[in-house]
Amino acid sequence: MYTKNGKEECDSFFDKLNKVFDPGATVAAADLPKSISMVTSTTWAWGDDSKLKCASVTPNGLAMWKYLAAGEIVWYLLEMRTLRSAVHTIMQKDSSGTQELLDYVTGLTLDSLAVLQEHGCNVLHATQAAGQLLFVPAGWVCAEMCSRGVLVYGLRRTMIFNSEISAENYEQLIGCHSVDGKAVDKMKEALDLMRPIEDD
């Protein structure tokens, strides 16, 4: 997005959306380290291949608004802390990296997804049409498939949401990234900001 070419309007759109949360539930950009505030204060335009079918985590693993301007997408959102636990039980192993989990989710069928849910994985399903908005919490895995349209595109913005459950899921994602040998220093900074401040 470029200044005086749609950026201001798009930024304002997401700034207003963040106000649906209780005051203090989101971390203001002014309170963030520069390395993180650049991510959360930027509105991104995105586009998908109409044949897309994949599993991924959100940018930097943070909570995300995703607005769809054209096309249609089928989503399965999987909570990281329950996904990781369920996969470890099913595969009978103690740890897994992010890529291994994403490969596992990409290969799921409706039957194997049901088995995953039987083992305690929290799964949300949605079909997003043009003009609709999707919110993805921090640390969740997104399985998506374009189901309609040749042009599939929209806008997205990441954010830090103050929530202990978000922090737990994000911490699990950090653990997965660590297994893969990825740098997690900036993620740990975000994790500290994500934990609700306890009253004295």
C-alpha cells in the first residue's frame, strides 16, 4: 500500500476494527519495539492463486485480520496448543516442528480431521466470501483452499492481542519454530507483550 494511493483509507479501516476489542486488549503500536511495530502498523495487500490449497501460520504467527475483496476461500483454523498435543498423541512422538505440523495438516482428509478433533484438537471452519472479514488468533494454523473466483485478493493486518490463551498458543508455535532451528528472539519479545498485565 502506498501513501496517498489508498494506504490511509486501508489503515483507517483496520484501526477502527481494532476498536471492537476492549480498551487495553490490544497492544498499541507506540508501546511496541520498532521491529514489531513495523509489522503490526502496516496494511498489506495480498493475492492467492485460484488453485491454492495449503496450510500456513499467520505472518510472524501473530493475530491477523484478513479481508477478502474478491473470490471465495474455505478455511479450517486449528488451535496450535491442541493441534500439537493431538498430533503427538496420534503419531506417538514427543515433539514436532512447524513444517512437520503444516505438512500433516495439508494432508488431512475430512476423516482424518475428525480423528484429530476426537483427540482434542480445536478446529474452526468458515467459508469466506468477497466483502467478508476473518479474524485469526495468534499461533493458530490456517488451512485454506480457494473455492471460487479467478482473482482472489484482499487486505490483511497483524496485531498483538492481550490474552493468556493467545500467549499459550504463541508459545507453542515458538516451540515448533525452535525445533526447526528458526530464530525466535523477536517472537519471544512479542510473547512478553501478549501476556495480560496482572493487577497488583
